Amino acid sequence: MALASVALVWWLDLALRWTFEPALLWRNALPVFLVMLLIYGLSGRALMALLLGGGIARLVFEVNAIKELNLDEPLLPGDLVLWHQVLHNMGFFAHYTGHRLVLLLLALLAAMAVLWAIWRLEGRWRRPHWVARASWIVLSLLLLGTLYRGIGPWREAYADEALPDFQLWDPIDSVQHVGFMAGLVRMSQEADTTIPKADELLVRDFAARHIADLKARMTRQPPADLPDIVVVQSEAFFDPGVLKDMDYGVFVPNFEQLAATGITGNLTTPTYGGGTIRTEFETLTGYPMQAFPSVVYPYYGLVGGWMPAVPRRLAALGYSTTLYHPFSGSFWNRRQTMPELGFQHAYYRQAFAGAERAGEYISDRALFDYVLAHLDDGGSGPHYAMAITMENHGPWDFDVGMLANVLGRRPLPKSLSAAGTEEMVYYLSHLVNGDAALGDFAKRLLARPRWTVLMFYGDHLPALPSAFADLHFDDDGLEVQEHTRYMLVSNRPLAPRKLDLSSYDLPALLFDTIGLPEDGYLAFDSVARQAWAQNHYQDGVKYGQVLFNAAQLEVACRRKLDAAGDCGSVPSQDQPQPGVARKE
């Protein structure tokens, strides 16, 4: 079993196949061997342990390959929290497997037949005594548990000295150097610490040097006339003009025209190809995901009802807060999380029954029409609406269907391969369709007599591996390093300007532009951005560290920071909680 484990990981893992490093081989093979040993103890059948353990390892590698292809990220320990998401949304996830799903099902059926035959065959052979089997079970479970928790010598065995090319903040590059199984063990060991210890002195020193600005923002009185606020998180939105042989604005003319009237720029987001909730979490709370490197999915374990998120802050000012998302409320755990963040109402897929679709999902136009209808019927008070689109959700290699002619005279680069053309035609058709819907939506929204602010941003770049490999980006960067776009516009005068931001900066930008009070971490974000601009955008890493540590400090103590950089405010959980109404 030990030899089979080594041979198996060497065969399955390209990171190991092109080099022969015994130290890396045994570190990658050990988890597979321990699983085989556990199966051997449970069944008492050696061939069964070899084949079933090997099959499980092969399945894990296949799932990892699918995730790497679509998200440019390997399987992570945090993915375990999604097992029920996969079971309840098999149709959705099946789109990402392509032909692999059929092959996996066929392989599963064949494996079941072979395992049944081996079970019957080995049942006639002599098996180990139950005491020996119990010993193998206990030993394998003990070693697996301590291995993945990093207890005893295991932490040193997978430490930086043993895996010098491992970098926690870059998991895809790490597993390509140290191997998938070894990387998974190391990431599991690191995942025990969900909130790093903040450098409190760094935060307090920054606060001491900017205390006047912090106090001014925290005590700022809101405008007497509060605007309606509409935030649109657009699925996989970016301007293809960042690609070679493609021009800016050709496929998103409405966005570019609107953006020119307000605040706009590039947006750095914490995910690529998927993982929408990482960007969503940042834009709702202002906390950078980089401050919590071991947290993969913030809606599982990190979010709490105490957090002073954007909807919770606005509800305290008298806003009605509503979420619109034409997909399952259980997906990404939104049904539980959104009320904790302050949304009083939520409309999910069933509320959009019969709505127009564009391909696989509800169209952006249908979603925007729904938002407008509810804004106009929602009473006289100020409204905060967040719309999360679905139309241009991946994978992006489907038949474009009814949108076949939407690209019109917009030519595609001749350097695209057949696979790249398929991806770009599907993606761009929905991008153009969504951009037209945005133009119509903004025209009607901003024509309303009430003061209205619209924030629109893309949550991440789409995973178009073939197209990106064919075209390359203007700056010759990797797709995971590229930016989406955002804009903040209003039907009241707003000085146009270009400002490149990270997605965690958007809440502070929104509050600062309207003139709303910014307390706690939100004030630190605005003051840090202001100080960075006054420093001519030098030493960005220094200001980033201030924000990361301020976020860690506020989340760890579960209270909003005061102007001195201390967690001295009244706990947010003691404040009145808004009521919640949800409609599927």
C-alpha cells in the first residue's frame, strides 16, 4: 500500500511527475497511504483497500483539476463546508465538469462492479484478526487527525523548511511546486487559525496620527435628505479592452458612457473565475479577505450578526434594506447570512418565477425591472437595494442560443482558436446583452425625482482559459492579476474622477461620497485611502497593513474600533436588530 501510494501520487500529480524528489513524494503519498490503511482495517481486504483508496485519490485529483480549470485555485480545506451545496445543486455544478462528469459516472459504475467482485473474492481468503484490524483503524485515524491538524512532529514535517516553495497566500502556485496532497495538508494545518493576531500598536499609531480625521468621520451628521442607494454586483463583468487586439468600450458602451459621469476605475477583487462571495463579503463589510488568509468562504464561520455591514449601518439610519438575487437562497449560505448582515428583505429565485431568461439564468434586464418595480412601490423612506446578477455566470462554453446575433458588427480577434472563440462568443454575447440592460436600467433609475446613487461593479473576471491563452492581456499579466471595473454615479452633480480601488474600499467610498457617518473600521479605510493619496500613492503596502490589522482587530474583538484604534465602542450585538422578511 505504501509503494502503491507513492506510485499513484507520482502518476496523478504533474508537479511530482517531472521531478524525482523523495521528500516531496512521501509527503504527498502519506495521506493516500493512511486512507488505504483505514480501509484495510475496516474491511480486512488488502486488494479492496488498494483499489478503493486509489479510486478515492483519483476522484479527489479529478475534482481538484475541475476547480483549478474554472477558478484557478486548488481544492482547499474550506471547501469541505460546501459538501451539502454540491449535493443540493448538482445540476449547477455539473456545468463545470463537462465531459468529466460522464467519465466519472462511468468510472464509478465500473469501480463498483470491480469492488463487488473483489469483495466476494477476498471474502474467501483469510483476513487479519479483529484485534489487528482495530489497531490499523485506530492508528490510521490517529495519524490522519494529527497530520491535518499539524499536531506533534507533523507541523515540522510540512513546515517552510520542508516545503520551501509553499506560500499560503498563493495556493495554486504552491501546489504546482510542492504537490497537491502536501499542499492540502499544509493548508489544513494553517486553517486552524481563522483570525490572525492583529498588530494593535500599528493600528493605534495610525489612529494617533490621524485622530482628527477619524473623529470627524465618526461624528459626521448624515444629510437631511437621504438618497436611495442601488448596488449592482455584476457577475463576471470586466471590459475586454484589457486584452490585446481588443478595444475599450466596444462591448460595454453603456457602462463606459455612465462611468464617465461619475467615479470609476479598476477594481482589484479577491477571487478569479468564481468564489463570488469573497468579493461580495468585501463590498458589504469593507473587510479585506487578505486579512483572513485561512478563510476561503467568509459566509461559513466568519460572518456574524454583530458586524457593522453596509445594510446594517443604513438600517440604523432609517433605510429599508433589500437583496435581489435570482438564484437559490441556500447557495453560498445567503439565506442565513444576509439577515445577519442587515438585510430586512430578500428576494431569491422563486420570486422570479416566469421571468425572462437569457441562456441558463434569469436575464439582467428581468432582474433590473424587478428592482425598479419594488423601489417605486416601497414607500417614501430611503431604500438600499443590492442586486446580484446571474445572466453571465459561467461556465462560458455553452451554445449562445437566442443571443447568437447580439454581437452584431463587433469582430473578434483572428488570433482566437476554436475553443477560445466558443468561450468569447458566449461570454461577450451575454456581456453585450447585460450592458444594454444596464443602460436602460440606469436611465430609468436616475430619471426618478428622488436623489439616487448607483454603484455597479464586477465581482471577478470570467474563467476563459483558452481565450486568455490565445489573446493575452495588454500588460502581459496573468488573468488572476487582472482587474474588473466599477462606477459610482448619481442623478445629482458628482465630480467625475478616476480612482483605482480594491473591492473592500467600495463601502467607504459610498459612505464618503454621500456624506454618511463612518465609524469603526470604515473610517480607518477612508482615512487610509486619503493619506495614501496625499502620499502620492507611495508605500501602498504600509497602508494596506494598517487596514488588514484594523480589520483583524475589529473582527477579533467583535466591536467597532473607536478613533483611538481600540475596541471601545458598545458591542454591535447590543444594538437593535432589524427585522427580516425573506421571499424565495
